[in-house]
Amino acid sequence: MSDLRLWEDDYLRNTQYKDASRLNARLQLHQRFSTIGYDYYRWLFDLMLASFPVNARILEVGAGSGELWLKNLDRIPDQWHITLTDFAPGILADAQRALGNIERIAFQEADVQQLPFADQHFDAVLAHLMLYHIPHLAKAIKEIRRVLTPQGSLHAVTLGKAHMHQLNVLADPFVPEVGLTKRGEDRAFSLENGATKLLRRFGEVQLIRWTDHLHVTEVEPLVDYVLSMTRVVTDKAIAGLRAAFASDIQRDGKFEVLRDTGLFVARGYPLAKE
């Protein structure tokens, strides 16, 4: 069966996010070779600090390894009460091991399509690079709006079509079962289509973009990034990937790839509700 199953629940829960290792391979590439000079997670937290109430009740859906909170431990307001959820228990356990000594952070296994929380319970919801995984996206957005207070906001981070395009094009011939280029073009929730989908449940949506050019000077982090998104790959394919990336780095001094990310901030109710 094809690795296009990447979007299926069993693959996400039991392989892709069984623990934080695959996610960390991708994070390392972004963090080590960014050219912006300011940490992405600090930027995202800046926007949260500017938007969330001082005594906010915050829910993160699809919290992953908790990297956002680890990067900003020194900045979490004392009055915030944070609930981190993920539907994959393995990666949630990794987050809890990393953050479990912080009293005001709670952890709960939960599916964003059916959240186990009361109506209007949270002042803010964070969905970081995860809504494009959801089989029933409209249901998930409806649930997020349900658990938010009337004045609450959703911060939803996603990717644009151009994100990692240069890497995807190079890697596709070696891991065709993953369909990296096609997947980038067909995301269910992207910078290009996300506002339209959010406006079905929210009255106001703002997009704030984060664009970064990665200058990658080492082969192995690029190979690790590609391998983190597939389960089965041959030695021949890995050798081909290494040779292709090495050729570009030798020719240009670096492999340059665009990181096209953005944050949707959604608030209020739509004028016409279903």
C-alpha cells in the first residue's frame, strides 16, 4: 500500500507520530539552516503574547512534541492555564516527559474532530501545522469554534504550496510513493485555501506569513528530512538522494529551499451560521 496513507489515522498515530523522532528530523533542518536570524517559535509566541488574555485558558490541538512551549519556557505567563492534546499517545508522552514538571500545563489524549471539552471553555486554541492532516476538516473547525469563548481566537499555522518545493522536486524520483510535490499542492488546509475554510465558522480571519530561505550545507539533514516522511525506502533510493543533494551543494555551495509558513488568526462568529 502506498505511503499516500500518510494522511490516514493509523499511519499518523502509530508510525509518523509514534514518538517525536520523525518530527525532530524536520525541525532540525529548519532550525539549523534558517537564514532569518530570529527563532520561528519565538516569533509565533510573540504573536500569542500579543493576542491572548493575561489569564488565558489555552488549548493546543495536535501539540506534538511540545517544541513551541519548550522554546518559550521563560516567557509563559504565570496566569496562563494550558492544555496540550494530541491524538497520538506516543508523541504526547514525549511532550509530557519534556514539560511535565510545569504545573499549569495539562496533557490529554484527544481528537480535534471530537474534543472532550465543554462549550466556550477556552480563550484561545492553537493548531500548529496539523489541520491539513484531519480527515474531516470542517468538523474539526466546528469543534474548535465550539470550545472557544465568543471573544476567543484560533491561531492556526499551516504551509503554502511553495513550502520546501525545491526539496520535494528533487526527492520525488527517489521516493515516488510519498508524492511530496503533489501533496504540497493538494493540502486540505493551506495558506492558499485556509481563510475560506475558517470563514465558515469565524467572522474574521487574518493571515500573517513567515517566509524563510534555508541554506543547507550538509547532505545528511536533507536526507533525514525526506526519510522522516516515508516508511520503506531502498538503499538505492537513499544513495540516489545523497548523490543528488551532494551535487547541488557542491555546485552552489548550499542547497537553497523556501520555507513558506503562515499563521491564520480567526475570531468571532460568521454573519450567517449553519
